[in-house]
Amino acid sequence: RILVLDYGSQVTQLIARRVRDTGVYCEIHPGDVDDDFIRSQQAQGLKGIILSGSHASAYADESLKVPAAVFQAGVPVLGICYGMQSMALQLGGQVEFSDHREFGYAEVRAHGHTRLLTGLQDFETPEGHGMLKVWMSHGDRVTALPPGFKRMASTPSCEIAGMADEERGFYAVQFHPEVTHTVQGQAILERFVTEICGCARDWNMPDYVAEAVARIREQVGSDEVILGLSGGVDSSVAAALIHKAIGDQLTCVFVDHGLLRLNEAEQVMNTMSRHLGIRVIHVDAGEQFLSKLAGVADPEAKRKIIGREFVEVFQTESAKLKSARWLAQGTIYPDVIESAASKTGKAVAIKSHHNVGGLPETLNLKLLEPLRELFKDEVRHLGLALGLPPEMVFRHPFPGPGLGVRILGEVKPVYADLLRRADDIFITELRNTIEPESGKSWYELTSQAFTVFLPVKSVGVMGDGRTYDYVVALRAVQTTDFMTADWAELPYSLLKRVSSRIINEVRGINRVTYDVSSKPPATIEWE
Ligand code: XMP
């Protein structure tokens, strides 16, 4: 395995992702682990260490020092950006500090023949120098090599953009091989982990499942575990994994707030309870939620009410499970974010989970988060390996407050009913319409798609009669990170079919619109 030590760079998770993409298992741990931790990793088959970049300066903070055991572990070490500067400083080189930090495209010249960079190049200069197109981080830089090192790369503004002590297996680069702007980045990381560290490309999902199962068993022993199941990918995969490890020691509480999609509660119960045999308590709390929401139109007020009721219902149910000692959550790696608030400015903190915010503190249970190290696509693969159906595993995200934020203004049961039926038609048509060039359905080609209920009436005509009914908006977006998003250019023929089906089949809706707003300035949800 490869160990990635995190010094707080925002792209640390990309290092892990690239290493795993080569089929090599790796784990990210905070950069200030102690020497004993490094030694315990050695005992578990550690093959190499990667030191990440950081927002900090190598000079700024004593507590961000790389543990000395890293350089004594007898395994290759790759330092990236901050990791390079720390390596230089701690091994006897010199670093020039600067307050000014800049990131950008650069062309780096590779010097000599190091095992890391030999043969990798994007182009050659007229003088015959091999050049790499990279994403550089300028700022602090190494000005003198530590003893035993030679220069591996340079740019006009950064004399030492890479260094290596091949005898000890220490390599370092000032640029970021983990970002896609560095064209040979994947090749460089691949070469480090496979050729230099000698890792076999044998990491795969079944092995991961076995390891994760063993870890969960060790962690919880014979204790009972409770998990809030939402029907979304993360909580479902967490449930399936924990169930595989400890069977009926796991109880899931599925709080149905009455704002789910058409037949969603049944599908969740079918898959999780009947198909996988997981013990699930289905709490049908629709009436309670809807009565609390009556008369409330403000989006944030609605969110608060739904969140509060959720906690209350969950607490009531979990109080019945007197022997539960653990609360399991489907927190995944992107939910685990850096917190600038911490003393060192680099510690990792949990973002309050959308769907179960506030639960851990009030329940007095220990937290079990078996997906903490995984990226979304890895969670999906894990879900498939555990036998969850692809429709569930590849489902678009659905907000915790559900249709509560897709019915604009006050939530009324009749609105929810109309919206559910219209949305089901939209999603079914997206799933059934294949885009010929890619061979994928429009559901797969969009990142999130749904229908929004507008509580306004418009005039229409149907048969011989005039109608005066509600309006819905269709929303479909494409995005990778949900921070920015483009509206999807769905084919007119598809929009036409959806519109005509909704107006004909859902009595009470006589007008369908398509939302052509990007994020920003619009958001994905309407509320
Ligand atoms: P926006 O609307 O902010 O949405 O562009 C970005 C992503 O977040 C989801 N979202 C929520 N998820 N509780 C959730 O669990 C919420 O209150 C909530 N609001 C928005 C949204 O569906 C999209 O995927």
C-alpha cells in the first residue's frame, strides 16, 4: 500500500484517486501522524509515501513538519510542492520563503535520467531538451539541494523544480502531478507507485470489501449499530457494507418524510429489506412532517422544520434500540473537508451531513463511517459489488428535504402528489431515451434532473374546454462538482414527449416549461 500524508492541499484527494486509478491501494492520513504510526504502516506492508502540497508555507508551522520516520522507513518517498520543500528543509537543503503564491501553467525541463521522469515528455526543445507541460505552484522554493540529491527538473523562474536522491528513493517535484493540467501527471504517479515503489496493480473491489468488513468487525465487536437510511447511494452502500460485516447487529431507520418520489419508499424497502435482508425500520412520518410544514413558505424555514423533525423522529426511534452503541453514516471522502478553523489550519473535519445534521452530538453514540476514504465513483462500484441494483447505485442525488424544496412556497399534499407523477414521467423518459452517438440514456448523460412544482395557475385549452391549472418546470443539469452546472441541451423531441405526457396524464397540470438557467447565477434547486 501507499500512504499519502496530507498537509492540507485542496488537491490531496486527487493524489489518492490517481494512485487508486493505477490499481494500487492507498490511504490518506493527516500529515502530523507520529513516528509510531509510520512504523505501524511499515508492519502492514507499506511500499511508499507521498507528501502532499499545502496552503501553508514550509516555514510557517512547526506542527506541519513531516514525521522523521518517513525518511527512515526504507521506502521511496515522493514530495509534491510543499512536500518537496519540507523534504529539502528536513534533509539539509535550503528553501527561500515568499508570501506570494501563484499557480499556473509552466513548461518544465527534465534533467538527467531519473527513474521518475526518463522517457516522459510532452515535447522537445530545438536544443533537444525533454519538456513537460505542468501545473506549477510558485512561491516558496528550494534554493539548495540537500546532500545526496541531484536536480531533476527546472524552469526559468524555478531553478530546482524537481530533485531526486535515487539511492534512497527520494523524489520531489515542485509542480502538481495529480492535476489533469499536468499532462504526464498520471504517468509520473504511476511510475512512482509501480516501478519505484514496486506495488502490484492488484487493488480491486472484492479485496476492499473483505478488508472493510474485517475493519468494521474489529471496530464494533459485538455492539449494535444504528444507521439512518435515506435511500440515497451513500447511506445504502454503507448499510449494505455494514450488514455484510455484522448482519443483524445493524438496524437501519428509514425516516419517510412524505416528500419522497413516486414509489420511492417501497423501492427502498424492497431492495434493502426484502432483497438484501437488512433489518430496516420504516417510519412513515409523512403526516407529521406535512402538518408541521403547513402555512410555511420560506425555503430556509422549510429546511429547518424538515431537519428538526427528522432529528426528532430519528431520536425517538433510536431510543427504542436501547443496546445501540454506534451511529453509522454514509460520509464519503468529499464530505470530509479541510477546516481552516483548526489550530494548524490543515486538520480534517466533517461537514455536517445534509441529511442527518446534528445527530451524533445529541445521540451520544460513537460514529462509524466506513466510506470515509472513498470517492463517489468508488462508492458506486462498492455498491455494485455488494449487490445493490445499478438503478440505485447510479441514481442522481436527491436533496435531504426532498420534494419539500421542489414545491415552491407552501408544501401541500395535493401539490406533492401532482409533482410526484409529473417527475416520474420526466425521469422515465430520460431513462428510456438513448442518445445515439454515446449509446447512453439522457438520464446517464445528465448529473441531476427533476421537476419543480410552481404554485401558479395558467390558462389552457383542452378539448372544448378552458383549463386553469398548475405549471411545472423541468430542470436537467450537467456538472462534475455541483458547484457550477450547465443546463442540459436535451433534444426537443424528448422535451416534447415529456410535456405532452405530463399534460395529458397528470390532470391538474396544463403547462410545462424547461429551465434554461446555469449555475451560477441560478442554483440547481429552485429553493
Ligand atoms: P444547489 O441548489 O445549491 O444544489 O445548486 C447543489 C446540490 O445540493 C443539493 N441540495 C441539497 N441537498 N439538502 C441536501 O441534502 C439540501 O437542503 C439541499 N439543497 C440543495 C442539490 O440537490 C444539488 O445536488
